Amino acid sequence: MITPRVPQTVQAVADHYDELDPFYREVWGDHVHHGLWLTGRESPADAVEALIACLAQELALRPGQNLCDVGCGYGATAEYLAKRFGVHVTGVTLSAEQLKQARLRSGGAPLLTFLRQDWLENGFAGNAFDCVIAIESSEHMADKQGFFDEAFRTLRDGGRLGVCAWLAKTGATSWEERHLLEPICREGRLASMGTEAEYRGWAIKAGFEIDTFHDLTGRVQRTWTICAGRVARLLLTDRRYRRYLMDARAKNRVFALSLLRIRVAYATGSMRYGLLVAHKPRDARPPVQ
């Protein structure tokens, strides 16, 4: 597991998304996650929805189910799932700015609820959900085992978990760790970056049975070419971006460097992108700690 030299706190993660809020919405869009290119001809907007559709298909969502979106961002993914599949979605985020945008988006829709909560200290009852998803949010949690344990606790027997995650390559070299993976964690406020084997191990220790794992690296990495292009254009045309990068008081301006690091990390195989799907066995008993 890759950990940053400077430990990333829950508050640091929240501040990162609050400070970069307008830039995330303009560069990443409302979904704030990778796109999935299945044919290569998809638009960026279509590719983003294709990733959600892929996850939903793996979870076999059904109308009326209760789903928790851990790290829901601006609520666009929750809205998509509620409208497309008729599921009740509870979204949680650490960011006050994201929560505000998510609640504006929901407009009091009956299938959508958004809360500002730390997943590792959530107040949900056991057996509350049919599905739990985490699209690129588990990386921000220092206690990865705790993330899986809480998913197991809050899922009903037979419930399913879907996790899309940035992953470190197994056996990364010291050069890859020093120049790519550790800085990506530090600049992006990731508490750590695990490998596929570690994610599988955390899920199994929590009590889950793993259904499938998909390596989607080659189908998502175009995201960063698109994001880098958008940032370059905005730097040329929007003085806000230039002022922000020149402002020494801006704690999170260093994230701009990660755009290039992530592109290189994907291209060299130093970083991967995976989708893990697991289920809580019926008549499950709490795992032995």
C-alpha cells in the first residue's frame, strides 16, 4: 500500500474538495469520476455515464432497493441511478460545497437523500442498505479495512458492494513510488492507494464473498488526457485559473501537478483502475476481528 509522506486527515480531504469546488465542476463535471470508453467513440459525458451503467449492471439493481453512495460528490451519480433504476439513494460526502450542490440537484426528490458524513463514523443502522457503492472515494480513507467493515455492517444479508478504485501496481519500483504514486496520494489528498490484492484481502476479512474484479485501466485512462486538455485551455482563457496557481495561500494548487503524474502513471502501468464487486452472504455472521 502506498501512503503519502504527509498523513491526509478527514479535514484535509474536505478542504481539498471545498477549495477546488469550482474547478472540479468545470474540469471533471458533475460526476467527478472517470469515464469508461467501451467503443472508443463515446463522448466524455457518455463515457462517465457508461462507468455508472457498468457498475449498476454488476450490482443487478432493482427498483425499490436502498443504495448508499459513499463519497457521492455533487450527487449526479445518485441522481442517475435513482432515475434510471428507481432505487432510493442516500449519498454521503465530507465536502460542504459538494453537499450544497447535491441538495440543489435533488430538489427534494423523494428517491434522493444527501448527508455530510464521514463514512468511517456514519450513523447508519446495521442492515440498512441493499447496495453500497464507492466510486473513487475509498482512496481518501485512512482505514481501508474500516471502509469494508462498515459496508458489511450496513448491508443486508445478500446485499452487494461495488467499489471503483485507483490502485497501485503490485510490486511498484521505488522510482514509481517516489515520483508517481506517493506524490499522487499527497497532492490528491488520498490517505493511501492499495493494490488489487489488498482490496480483495480487506473485502474478504470484512466477511464479503468476491463476485468479480475488472481491470478497467485501459478503458478509463483517456479521462486524464481530456482533463489535462481542459485545464490547459482554461489556463489560457480564464484568469481565475492563473491567479489560483500563482496564489501561495492556495493549499491545493499542487493538485495541478497530479494531472500529468496520473497520465504517466497509467501509461507506464504504475497505477491501475479496478472495479470490485462482492456480496454479503445470506445469514452472515459478523467477521472475527
